[in-house]
Amino acid sequence: MTDDTDHTGSCFCGEVQYRLRRDPMIVHACHCRDCRKQTGGPYAINALIERSEVEVIAGEPVRHEQKTGSGKPHDIWRCDECGSAVWSDYGRREVMVFIRVATLDDPERCPPDLHIFTRSALSFTKIPAEARQFRVFYDMQAEWPAESLVRFDALGTRRLGAA
């Protein structure tokens, strides 16, 4: 991640455009089966950020409710024209979203900090040996930068992975 926090992004057709007002708290590469099915790829790369730090600058994404294996709600915000997923809200927290990094204009600026649910990773997916990776999930306190934990705690929501 760079110090320049002007991250912009859009859906495939450009109808929905957005800007992140600051850097994400953390970036996950999620290899779970749900993410693979929803993205059509080997994993989803999600940048976790406060919803208040995402500014929609054109169009308006539409919420699509998804069922999950855990039974927890999962809303995917998509462009109504092209169907691209621009962000998700896992657990319907409404104060934090998971930006789909591939929709950023410069996704190279937000590489994954860690890989999760690698037990479900496809055999042909190569995870870099130096990458922080977890078979399922991880302990936020141990893995998140201190500043990001402060930001997350200010949201007043339960910790990720918590019931």
C-alpha cells in the first residue's frame, strides 16, 4: 500500500465509480468456496475499509443478498448495468465493506496482506511462499497492524471470525 490514499475504482462498464478516502485497514485474498463461486476466480481479493471512507462518485451500486455456508448474511453490491461486484458486506455490519480489489483502477497498490481459507485453495493456485497464509481464519489481534485495529474497534462491531 502506498501513502497516496486516492484509490479510485469502478465496475466493468464504468456506470458505478467510487473513491476510497484512505487506505484499507487490511487486504485479504480469500480462497473459500463462496468467494470462488461469487467471483468466478481462484480467490477474491478484498480490501477491508470503513463504509464511511468509500465515496460513490457516479452511479449507485445495488445490494444483492447472498446465502452463505455459515448462515450469516452476505450482501454484494453490484452495478445494475454490468453486474460487476464492487464491494461486499459480510455479516451485514453496515459500517465496513470489503472492496473488490480488482475493481480498483490500480489494484497493484493493494496486494494481499494475507491469504485466508487456504484449505480450500485450488491445487493450481500458487500462493507465494512468503505470504502470510491461514488454513481457515486468523487472530486479528496478532495479524492486523495496530493502527488498523484501532480503526476497526472504532466501528463498534464484533471482530472478524467471531460468532
